[in-house]
Amino acid sequence: MNQTVLTPAILLAAVLCPSVAYAEADKDVTVTPYADIRYRLELVDQDGLPEDATASTLRVKAGVKLGEWNGFSALVEGEAIARVGPRDYNDTVNGRTAYPVVADPSDVLLNQAYLQYRPIEEIAVKAGRQVVNLDNQRWIGSVGWRQNDQTLDAARLTVKPGKAISADYTYAWRVNRIFGPDSPNGIWHDTNIHALHVSANPGKIGTLTGYAYWLDIPAAPAANTKTFGLRFAGNQPLGGKAKLLYAAEYARQSDHAANPADFTLDYMLVEPGISASGFTIKAGFERLEGNGTSALQTPLATLHAFNGWSDKFLNTPANGLRDLYADASYKFGQDSGVKGLTLRAVYHDFNSTRGGLNYGSEWDALIAYPLTKKITVLAKFASYNAKDFASDTKKAWFQVQAKF
């Protein structure tokens, strides 16, 4: 039987051309190179530290996708993060602790490398280093905001028996964290992580998801937990171009494996909203319970997307966290002359779930504009006003990103 072979000449052609397709014995394989280049300037002013941070970094992520051949496909992706300017920030490995943390250390690494097999349309098996993003990434995500992705060395099975239902199971034996391999906290080795995720779409009312996550992380015993939850999210037309938006979620987390603590804690989210004519307005209530000693944690989440962009609550305080927030955005349409321009503002009010503590509040703002289909510019700002937790912090970001 004839088989298609990826020769060095074919791979070279793939690099030189945006997309290369070739055939042998009626079997077509597509080789598609891609690149994602992102420059960012991040500024941080944090009370309690003698210096302000200035981090100027460039991230180049590039890879090759191999299209399906007899059910098999693959992806290989490298990533390089370089400092472009002075080292006036704590990247978590350079020892510059007088400065605030900007967790983007310089590095060159293999970001993704996986093989996927899909014997039939409804079943796919993927094994290797990969990005895993589930739902809104509250429990498992790739932390795409930071220059280095969080990836899992994992095997993943996806089954879609019908259009209205899907099931996903992931087993991960290693977590490659955003801090990079040079950090003592950069890699969690020998993990025993199981993630089961089932979604159903009953009609047009939304998506109902059930999940169960078992985390056994020897390098971080306090993160060893088991979590069971339900999430429902969707939207309904209100007439014209208006839509009612809604999301609700409940989960229960308890200690697992070698966690030295003994606890059972609740998670709750309620997020109604409305969108119309480019505007999107949401109100939210998120509650991560704490008992004074332990608190509900989400160590594999894309944490920057939750509880304020100043990142003061990457670890939930022992007395828990209640985040009451309002989120408003506007995206300009086709006739505006600045199509795609997005403006967004978010306000958070933070309190504890135990002890009546007022942690503080935060304002976040963003402006983003696609200069072309491939190039986007962004400016972002966060201001945390501390009361009973952490310290006053202001952050600003200026970013240019190009995807090819």
C-alpha cells in the first residue's frame, strides 16, 4: 500500500508557502505553517515595593499543522520569549524582587507537539503536549494572556455521538506552566490529573455542561482537589438585534490525594447580561468559598480572565472571595469607519465569604483595534484599590499582535 511521506523538501516548501497540499495514491495531506508574533510593554506600580516594573517583551510562536491522512493529523509548535529593553521587572526567575512580578521570563521552548487520530468523525484521540481550554477556562485553560502558554502533556479523548452532545476526557501527567522550565514552579511533574467534561445542547436555550476534575499534583499538595460541577450558559433573542445573555454555575470542591487539609467548599456564578447593536452589558456574582484555613482554588485556570486584571486573586484567600462585578463593552460595526474597534470597562467589588472582610475594588479598561485582518493593537489598564487585602496596584499594557 502506498503511503505519503513527509520529506525535507515538502517541509521546506511548507515553510516557504502559506499552505502546501500534495497527493500520492489519492491521499491528500495539507501542511500549513503559521506564526503568532506579539510585542507587549507592561508597566506596574505596586505599593510596598521600592521599584516600578517596566517589561518590554517579544513573543514569537510558530508551528506547522499537518492535515489528516488516514485519520491521523499532527501539530508541532515552538515558542520564543525575549526581553526587548531593560530588566526592570521580576520575571519570577531573575531574582529582581524589588520590582513587581511580570511573569514573562525569556525562554525558547517546545510549546505544543501532539498526534491526533480520528478513526471516525465522532471520535478523536489526541496525545502529546497540547493546549486544553474547557468552557470559559475557569477551571482549565491555557493562560493565553501571558507570553508563555500553559500546556498539558496529556492524552485526550473526545466523543461526539450527536450534534447536541459531546464528551471529553483528559488525562495529564505534566503541567507546563507560564513561568517556564527555569522556574522551580515552572513545571509540575508526575501529575495525575483527570478531567471529565460532558456537554449537551437541549434545543436553543443554551448549553448544559457537567464536569469532574481530579487534581493530584505532587509539587503542590495544597492544589490536590476533586471538583464536581454544573454550568449552564446561553442566550435568547429579544427582538431586533437584542439578545438576553445568561450563565450560571455551581461546583463543589474537596480535598484529594495528599492534600494536608480537610475541606469541602462551594463555587457559585450567576451572570446575566444583554447585547444589542454592538453593546454588551453584563452583571456578575462569583463566589469562591473559604473556611479561614483553606479556600476553593482553580490552579489550572486562565486566572487573568477572572477577578480583575491586576491579578491580585490568583490564589483565593483563606477567607474566600466574593466578586460582584459589572462589565460593559461596545464593538463598532461595519458603517462606523473603525470596524472592529472594541471599548470595554469592568468594575469589581471584592469581599470575603467569611469574616466580613472588604478586600477592595478594581477598575479595568481596554481598547483594541484590528489594523488589518492579521494585525491588532491593544491598550489595557487595571487599578486595584486595596482595603483588607494586598496593596494598591496599577498596571498598564500596550500591545501589537500579528498572526499569519
